[in-house]
Amino acid sequence: MIDTIHFSLPYVRGEEEVLLSSFEYTKTTKKDGIFWYTLTIGNLRVYISISQITVQGSLCKFFLGNNLQSLTYNTIPLAIEKLSDTLHLKMDDAKVTRIDIGANLSMSSPANSYFLILGEYPRFCRLLVSDSSLRYESKHKKQSHSLAFYDKMEEMGKGEGYILRYEDRWMKNLQKQLHYPEITGKSLYDEDFYKNTIFQWKGDYEKISKVGDNRLLSLNGQSFTASKAKDILLCSALSYMPIEERIKIETIIKPHLANGQNWYRFKKSVQSIEAKYSLESTSALEHELNEAITRRVQQEIDTISSQFL
């Protein structure tokens, strides 16, 4: 499930000689005399400066030729070995500065059908980029973590069936986010680290609130106050409002609240009303997606277990 990786190695004099003699490159020089070399090796980009060598791209595409398949616990060390042989660098020792975990999920409906059930993620912005792409991004300018769901079939072109791709991307501060002291090329096929990233991939999906099929509770002929009637009406309206429309309205409201505490109270109040007056049933699409995520994680765990049989 490992896809895009960014590696970084401290520059050692002479290491660039094999690379520059084996692959085409461009040299960029700034006015202050600082320069670096840029190489394109298959789908990878390699940058060589006087302080470090960085390698960026999809490790999956590099090893398998595409990311329709997945790198597994068993094949990651082979991919690292191939990368080391190609670059003549010890990629086991390279520091990992970005890691994307992704999987292609075979579904019964078009990918964007599942966007409708994916609600908000805590402290992230939900961005419907297009009809075929949904992202969750940090509200901070410097992105260190994001999630992406998109139509893999659109990227592939015409084909049979529906494939939803879900990626969990960590771009900075990996040690803190993934709770691991040091992350290197060798870490990518360490059992504990691999399990940790797979479970975090699943856990981040589970943090996304799901928009189920809400149904009002039966009122059973009971009478109620005008205030309660207003809450029931609000709950009913929210039940049938598309998530994108709800987020737009909340975006308009938020700047008019006095402070962050009022915004928090507002959100909790609405959530309380929804919990009190509606029954949320899991939709068929949500159930299918939950099952696909769980099944994919189990496949990865089974792959690790098979190593020791």
C-alpha cells in the first residue's frame, strides 16, 4: 500500500558521479552561486545539491510500473533493493520525509457516489476538488497531512467496474505523526512500522464523520413546545441537506460568531439536536466502503503473517 515516498540522504563527495554519468540531467544555478542537479529516472525525480540527495516519486510505480497493483510487506524490500541498485545509493539508510499510503478499492458504484457519505474530518477542510476527487486538507498553510479520495478509473481511462482510491498522505513531521522515532528506507518493511501505518490509514478514514440515511424519530402523536418543533424542523432539514451545502452554510456563519468558543458551542448544539431527534442508519454505500477498508487492512495483515509460516 506504500506509494509516493520522499527520501533524503546527506551528500557524500563523489556519489553524484555515477548518477550524472548514467542519466540525463539539468543543472540549475542561482545568482548566489548555489546550484543543484535534477535527474528524471523513470517516474522518479532525483535532486543533487552540495548538502543532500533527495529522491521523490511513487515507489510502487518504480517497482511495478503502475500503482494499480500494490507494494506489500513482502515486495517493499525488493523495491528498496532495486532502487539502491539503480541509484548506487544505500536507500535503506535514507531518511523518509514523506509517505503516502494508498489502496484501490473495487466498488459497486461510481467513486463519487461515496463522496456523499463522507462528511467532515476534525480540524480539516473538506474540499470537493471535482466530480471525481475529494480531499481533506489541514487548515494551516503548511500542509503536513492530507487525505484524498478519487476515481481511479478516470485516471486509467476506460475500463470495467468502479475503483475508488483512498490515500493517506504524511508530508512533514513524520516521526511525530506516525509515532516512530526514526523513519528510514529500512523502516518501510519493518513489521511494527508497516502495521502502524496501515492501521493509521484505516483510523484516519474512521475519523471522518459519515452521512447516513437519517430518519426522524416517530413522534407518536405527542405534543411539544415551539422550541422543540424548531429543533425537529432543523434536524429534518439537515437530514436531507447534501454535505457540500451544509459546509457552505457553516462557512458563511462562522465569521459572524464572536470567537472560537461560540463556534464550538454552535457545533455542539447542532450535534446534540441531531442526536436527540434522529435515528441514523448506516447506508448501503457506507457499509460497503467500511467493509472494503476493513478487508484491505486484513489482507495486509495476512500478508505479514504469511511471512512467518
